[in-house]
Amino acid sequence: MPILQDIFRSYDIRGKLDQVTEEVASKVAAALVVREGAKTIVVGRDMRQTSPALAQAAVDAIIRAGGDVIDIGMCTTSLFNYAVTKQPGVDVGMMITASHNPADYNGIKVGRANSQPISGKELFGMLEPAVAPAEVPGNVSARDLVPEYIDHALSHGVVPDLRGAKIVIDYGNGMGIVTVRPLMERLGAEPLELYPEPDAHFPNHEANPAIEETLVDLKAKVKEVGADLGIALDGDVDRVKFIDENGESVQSDHLLALLASDPETRGQKVVLAMNLSWATHEAVREAGGEVIECPIGRTNIIATMIREGALLGGEFSGHFMYRDFSNLESVDYTIARVLSAWKKSGKTFSQLVAPYRRYANTGEINLHVEDKQAALHIVEETFASQATDTDRRDGIRCRFADWWFILRPSNTEPLVRLTVEAKSRELLEEKRDEILRLIQSEK
């Protein structure tokens, strides 16, 4: 079966199981040695049905091409990030994962030791029909980096004593037990666990905490047992979501506001994706920090953090990046910092985040639209002239005295994504519905 160019996407490689084949993994791995010039490559994987075979194909191709492999086995993306950027002599990393996608998908994400991802499109341009075996094959070393990684996550004074805390964690049958379970053990916690066993079929719900429907079981359990809070993880553990003691979701940008207000971050540069709440902007500035905005997407945040020397960055979907983790995600560090702030406060979790819940927000609404540019045009034509501020770096964002919205096109699907925020629920609903009617009129 020929290699499909469509699976080589803007951020990574992602496709159905019969599309992301051992041949794809092998050719990508060989290209990293021959075309990228990588001498040492980290290889990790998730628990999906084809992941062991894809990882082995990658390892074999690297060795055959003369490169060395650090095999970290089953891992989270957060652990993978640490392995690629913190292990001496590493040039590049390959992780076999399709994140939160359904069971019939797999994928490959690749990153350089300097924290820069290598996009799927870039990888496709590196592929060669065949790579001749090296005169001297490479070597493989297996490493368990979990203890070292947890040490690093707890090396900044964020070591809350969680004995007696009542916490529910929904692993979503993803990779979280690899690092989050030992993290909680180190912190003295004995959380109630939902769906901890890695299972590529995701038998309970999709491992995507950005979708509210996937949080139903966690919310119910938090209220049932009277827990202090809940934590939801995505499939490959580069995103995290928190639930308060009342079973209410906490917006990820509100958590970013909390982190920006922490003594660890006060007065620093913080990179914010363009769809984050006014409350997050205000929290950064109230803490003496500097807000730096960038278009939505983890690669944009990473690049901006590197360029600006920022301490912290994040986006609405639950990615949190840190300079201490090479400008990449660490869900475990996020959990430790958030729980530390909570324990130090002496408040309930809802009381802790209450100051940031000062505006009404729709979250991201996905709308099926065939002519995305026409939808953007009619919305811009209607609102831009009235706005106090208009930004076109990522679709169209308009700000007004009492509300704002951002409307942006999907890169890969016939979708536009809308977020609206306002100073009251009534105004939010009015403006949301007005924009939706405009978009519907263009269908």
C-alpha cells in the first residue's frame, strides 16, 4: 500500500491503523538519521494496538541507518518531552501515539532536542525511497526515566502534602498511570482512580477532556464521594483538566491565570493563545507579568516562548508549557503546581478559582461550514468597524467594551471555531446567537 501524503499533517502524523504502517515508521525513522543528521534518537510509544510494532520498526530502521536509540518504552508525551530535551546527547525523539483519537487511529510525533517539533509535512519532505544500511549499525539502550522525571517535576518547591486529600483521577484508559500514579504516590495522595488501565479501545469514553461529555463520570464521582477535586487526563497526557468539588469544570485558561498569579511566575512573561479569557490577561498583569499573545496551537506557543524567553504558556485545550521543561508540556508539573496552590490557600477548589470566573464564556464552538472564508468575511464585515480592537493573526478576533469573540477556520476540516466571552450571561447569549445566525446565513 503506498504511503498516503494526507496522514502527514501540520503538527504530526495521524491516520487510521492501516495508513500509519510499519513502513511509514521505518521510513520516517531512517530519514531522521540520514536527512536530519540525528545520531541519537529517543523512541517511545503509547498503548495502541499497533504501537509496539511501529516502535520496533522505528528502532530497527534507526539502528540499520547507523543511529543510536534510547528506548523509553510506554510513556506519556510529558515524559517523552523530558527525555528528548533533557537527556545528554539526544538529537531527536519519535513517539508513536494518536493522543486522544479513537482506537482505529495511530500516529507519530517527532521533536528536536531544542524543543522544536518537526511537522508531519516536514517529515514527508524528508522521506526517501530507500536508505542504504550503515557500515556500522547503531545501538539500543532501554531507560526507565520516570523516577528522574518525577524528581524534576518536584524540584521547584512544589511538593504539597496531599495526605488526607480526597482526589478523583480519570485516566481515560490512556497513559497516565505511567507518571501520574507515581507522582501522586510521591505526594502522599491516595486518589480514587477511574479507568486507570491503558486500553487502546477506550471502552469507557474518549480520552479527550476538552470535550465536556467525556467528564460526566468524573463529575458524578467527585460529587458522589464528596471529593475535594477531580483531574481528567487525555490519552497521551499532554493535556489536563480540573473539576472543582461541586462537579464543575474549571476552564484551562482560569488555571493558567492561577499559575500566572503564583509566586513562581509573578512578574514574568506569559504566552497566551489568542482565545483566552480576559481574566487570564488580567491575572498576568495584576501579578506584574507581561502578556504575550500568539496564534492558537502548541507549536505557536512553543516558538513564541523560546523567542521571548517566557516562563509559562498555555491554551484553552489544556496544554501548559514551562521554560523549566524546555518550553514544552508537563502535565505532572502542572498537577503538582495547581495542587500546591490549592493546599497553600486553605480554600476549597471552587473558592480558589472563583476570582477568575468573572466573565461568561462559551468555550470553543465547532461549526460545520463548507465556505470558511465566506463565514469569516460576513462576521468581520458586520463587527470589525464597531470593535475597539481587531486582530487577524488567527482568523478574526474583535474586542468591545463588554464582550469579545474570535472566529477562526480549521486547518484540516470544513469547520470554523467560535469563542465568545462577555461580562454577563445575557450579553454572551445575545452575541453568540447573533454570530451563529450570520454564519448559518452563509451555509
